[in-house]
Amino acid sequence: MKLLGYFHSVAARFFHRSQTEADMEEELRSHIQHRTDDLERSGLDRAEAERRARIEFGGRERIKEEVRESLGGSFIDILVQDVRYSLRVLRKTPGFTIVAVLTLALAIGANAVVFGILNGIVLRPLNLPEPRSLYGIERSDEDDPVQSYPDYVDLRDRNRSFDSLAACRITEAGVDTGENPSRVFLYEVSGNYFDALRVQPYLGRFFHASDEHGPNSAPYIVLGYAYWHTHFQDDRGVVGRVVQVNKHPFTVIGVAPLEFRGTLVFFTPDFYLPMINEEQVEGRNILNARGTEWIYLALGHLKAGVTPAQAVADLNSIGSYLERTYPKEHGKPIYSLSNPRLYGDSLGRSVQMFLTGLMLLAGLMLLAACANLGSLFAARAADRSREVALRLALGAKRARILRTLFTEAVLISLAGGAIGLWGSVALLRGLSVWQPVPRYPATVPVTPDANVYGVALILALVSGILFGLVPVRQVLRTDPYQIVKSGSTGALGRRITVRDLLLVVQIAICAVLVTSSMVAVRGLVRSLHSNFGFDPRNVTIVETDLSMAGYSGERVPEMQKRMLDAARTIPGVEAVGLIDWPPLISGAYGDDYIFRDQASDLSPSNAAATAYSFRMSPEYFQAAGTTLLAGRTFSWHDDKGAPRVAVVNLDFAVKIFGSAGNALGHFFKLHDGTRIQVVGIVESGKYKGLTDDSAPAMFVPILQSPTLWIKFGNPFEP
Amino acid sequence: MSSQAQILPGTLDLLILKAVSLGPLHGYGILLRIGQISGKALLIEQGALYPALFRLVRQGLLKASWGVSENNRRAKFYELTALGRKRLREETEGWNRLAAAMGSALAAEPEEI
């Protein structure tokens, strides 16, 4: 009741301030008039009586102040006063104010951007019902979440931990909707995908596990909302339409809701189709190939009451079963659970570590800014010691003076925070629509949300209080008598100690920041200038996928040879080569188990190495500028009828044969027992990423390859 | 001056309530009334009155309205609310108990113990 009354009074006073003030003024005047009347009646003349009445009454302003205090609302009054006063003071020193605000704007802006990215990528769960119980399955033994289809089916059917275990794979295909055929990115998903994720269609229906009746039995497509919007102009009649995917007819049965953007961050597919139809998309039937790992991620909701630890134990017992039952295809898989949206731990952990590190650095930057502003404020408070002393001498309470100083600090930090946030929101919005790799529909979903605003506000307030705290001791120790008399502060030694400390902190933090950025820049420069194993200058890449045009089997290499010949006739072209996955472009290559020739046990645990494998045309090395160290490259005669040959990189030669000399002319074995002869050795390079350690790689003649790599000579240089 | 007692902290509110209970009064009138009913023994600083008055209005013990005084001047008149009347009764009883207890305690003689 009292509290309510207080708030009521505060509110009333806040909104009827001028009225209350006028009321009070009139009442006091009335009082003095009545007193004057009395005094006049006792014999004084009017003027003298009024003078006496005023003197008796005392300081009217002081009484008004006391009345205001008794009415409550003084906190807000004082705040308003302080803010006004601080604004006035800050306006008087625009240089200081601008520097302070900009310093903080940069520091808080940097923090907001980094937090925005952390929030968008790591912290914000997938936009799905009950995201907390959603887990992806990770292969700890291989450090990635990739599965073969039969393994996925075993996991799906044998586990007792998941409500329903779904699977997805990103792939691309050629789509013909009746207009221009175009390339799209899509998810191949298990039939239970949408049901397992508990998503409802925006339009039409989704496919279900019950739609799967063996290979190629479910030619259905669910469109992503964005693709439906851009390619079908929101046409609600799209359901039931037949489109051609890699020349195979698929029926559009529904549209996914706008907020459903797939289950992998960065990568929103154009549409979804059942994995059971993969042969029509991939051009080969791998549904029964236990050794071919092509499913990106298996994921699902844990059953209510099942802990992640129990689920992992359950999965690993299935892992033991798989190892026992299929020893030829399997080592022992070790499963664990991971955050599904970051492609499992292999990517997720590094992204998380990178962002956490970045966040720490940004935090340090803010701390350095605070230390900087703290010493600025201390210096300012010292300069203003006479003002503080005068105010103390006139009866101001120390607490009140500190409040004013804090108000200044917080005002500056809020202004800095606002500017920083404004900049970072603009940056984050830009990032969100940015497509870092033009080839892929990859986006960075970091649109700022309430979390980002909240964090920026808290950072601003905390830093304001942090650097506002610095001059507190100084004010508390101020001796007005001494200062007014001598014109300087007494506690000179003390003050300099505090500021020295801040300076040391600042220098230390800056040293850390500068060093780490130098290290990062040097690392970048070094990886940009390192040996890639090919020469990227003056190279143009053309990409084709013949399976999108319905080519398969024997017709593929034949067509590719014709394309290469055609490309070679283009004026200015020096060399043309072809490879299935150009190094450093996609980053996702098959690993092949490599065995020594004398090995008889071809189980994965017995492999001598794993190697990236590339399929290429004879002229590829010439076109890519890869140096042939020994032996020969292929010719067009290394075809199906000829013995299997390979060119390997130096790492491969050293790892399998001990040295380059031992490798040439010798054989190694693949997982399926194929013997391959090494006919050439090329320099090692970077294949997956710039930061890779060098790794074994082998190049085999094309059997079926979807990529053209063309090298153009520069016509302006001889 | 020695005949005038310093008022104890907290008693000003009670005195105001008592003064107003005898009839609506403006601020200056309340001062006069307190002087009158205390036989000029209790003197209140003029300025100290108003914070107390505003506080009592806020607490809902008094209500105020503008009117015209006996001097024909505009003045704000205060009167008790029902809550104020109840508070006055309670505080009076409490004060009387305290005064009686203090009186008897201070009147105690050695032989009575």
C-alpha cells in the first residue's frame, strides 16, 4: 500500500510537476502573507512586516526541496538534474567526450559483432520445436559425422534412445521446371526427416517413412520456402506439379515453412527429396554400399527421459554389433552426440573455439578501453578537484558528487554503446545477406536479436560503471579545506599510483591484442604464399555436371573428351585439364584406404594410410601447374582396358613406399583389392584447406568425372 | 525560552493531526493552533511544517483543498480523512500510555522499590 502510494506520488509528480510546483509556491506565499498580516496588526508597517515574515520563514528553496523529498520521486529528480548537469559538463569538453564515446563505440561495437556471430551460429538453437533434445550422431573415431546408408538404417532401427532418427545429405542437381534447367542445392533426406524434426508443412504435405518402398520409390519433392518464393512466385498451385531432377520426374508435394531452413547452419537447401531416390540424383546406387559414407548427418530427438550418456552407450553397442557383423567394411565405430546444426563436432568445435577466442579478444579490447577511459576520468577528476572541493565546501554530500560523476560515465558509455550497437547491427545485417562462397548458397545467419541488444546494453553499463569507479577514491579523499586553500590536491602520490596501474594494465592488454593480431595476419600471409601444389594464377574453372543432363556410364568420359577438345580450341587457352574435385574448392573429398601390395587383410584397421583421391584427365597437371617430380602422367590410353595406374603425391610415396624412388613402378592396393601401379609422382599440395598439414593424395585417370578445369594463357603477356 | 519545550522527533505529525482535528485549517493556522493548544509551550519552526503536511497528505491522513481564509486571502485548507482520524486516535492512546509510563517511572521514590 505504502509502496503503491509512493509510486503513485512519484508518477503524479513526474507528470504534474509544474502544477505541484506552482501549488507549493502559492501555499508558501500564502503562509508568508498571513504571517505578514499578523505582524502588521501588531503595529509594523507592511513592508517591514513582510521582511520580518520572510526572515522568520527561512530559506524557501530549502523547504521546497524538503517537501519534494518528502513527496518521493527525488531519485528521478536527482537523476534528471544529474543528467542535465553531466550533459552540460560534457558539452564543455567536446574533445574528451568525442574521444571517450568513440573509444567505447569501437570496443562495444566489436563485442556486439562477435557476440552476434557467436549467438547466431553457436548459441541460438535450430529454429525447430524442442531444439534442446535434438542431437546429431558423431563418429568420434573418424572425427566427422559421415555415415553409410546401411549403417544409418541399422542405427535407426536398432537404437532405443531416439524418438526417430533422421538423416540428411547436401547435394546438387540439375532441375528443369519447364523453363531453363538450373543447378540447385538440395537435401537428400530420410523419409522420416520432417516427422523426426516435428515440422509441419506450409503447403501441401511432407513425405513420410511410409512413402519409402525401396530404391527410387518416392519421387517426391518438398520445396524450401525461399525457393518456392523465388522460383515459383508463391504459386499455391505448385503442389502436384512434376519437375525434372537430373532428367528424372519428381512430383512437388509440399512447401516447407519459412522458418524451417534445414538442419545445418550456413546451408539452406532449395528443396528436399527422399534419400531412397538417391540413384536418380547421384547417378549411382549406393544404398547398399556399407563402405561408402555419404550421409552427412544422422540426427533426431532423444526420447523423453533418455540422457545423452545413455544414448551414446546405446549407439556404441550398435557400433560393436556393426563391427562384429561387417568386419570387412568396418573398424569399430565410436559414436558420440553433437550439436546437429554445426555439422557435428569436427566443424562445430573449431567454429566454437574460434568464436570463443574471438570473444575473449573482443572482451580484452573492451577492458583496455575501460582502463583507458578510467585513467582519463581520473585525470579529469583531478583537474576538477577545485570544483569538487567547492561543492563539498558548499555542503554537497560526497555521495551526491559521486553520483554525478557516475552519471557522466554511464552517459558516455551508453552513448558509445548506442553508436557501437548501431554500427554492429548494420554489419551483422550485412553479414547475414552475404554469400561468402558464390558457388554455394551458404549464408551466415547472424541477424541480431534481443540477446545482442541486451548484451550490448549490459556491456555499456558495466564498462561505464567500471571506468566510473576509478575516480571514486579520489573524490572520497578530497579535503575541501586543503584544496580551496592551496589550489591543488593533497593526495598527489596516491592518484598517480592508480593511474600508473591502469596504464600498465592497458599496455599489457594492448600488447596481447597486437601480438595476437600480428600472429593471425602472419599466419594468413604465410598460408596465402605457401605452396598449394598447383598454380592458381590465370586459371579459370568451369564446372559441369553431366549427370544433370542425364549422361551416365560410358557416355560420360566420351562427352568429357569432346568438351576438353572443344575448350582447347578457344583462342588464348594454353592447356585444358579435368578433375572431379579441384583442390581447395569444395573441401569435401573422399578418403580412400590405401594398403601395401603385400597386405592380404584389407580391413580398414590394417590400412597403411588414407589418401584423398582425385580423378583427372591426362592434361590436368599441365593445366593446374602441378610439378611432376618423377615418372609420367597419364595418356588417353590409360582407359578401362589398360592396367590400373595412378600418379601419387610425394607424401603418398613416402608414407606407403618409404621414398619417391621406391614408389615408381610399384603397386599398392585399394580397399576392394584393386592393384594399382604408381606411374608418376607429383609435388604435395593443399587439398582440403589452407591450414592442412600435407597429406597423401592420389590421382587416377577419369572414369566418370564431372568437372572441367581450363587454364587460359594471359593474352597480354608473351 | 526555557518555558518552550523542544518537540520530540515524530511528535510533529501527531500535533498537526490534533490541530486539524479541531476544524479545517491552513498551514499558518495550524502553527497558530498548535501554539494555542499547547499554551505557547510548543513552538514549531515555520518551514518545518510543510514537508510534514505534504507527507501526511501523501499518506492519506490529511486532505487539502484551496479556499479563502479569514484574512480574505487564498489559502490551502487541510482536514482529517477517516484514516487520519483513526491514526490520531491510535497515536494519542500510544502517547498517553508512554507519557503515563514515563511519568510514573520518573516519579518513583527510593522507598517505593
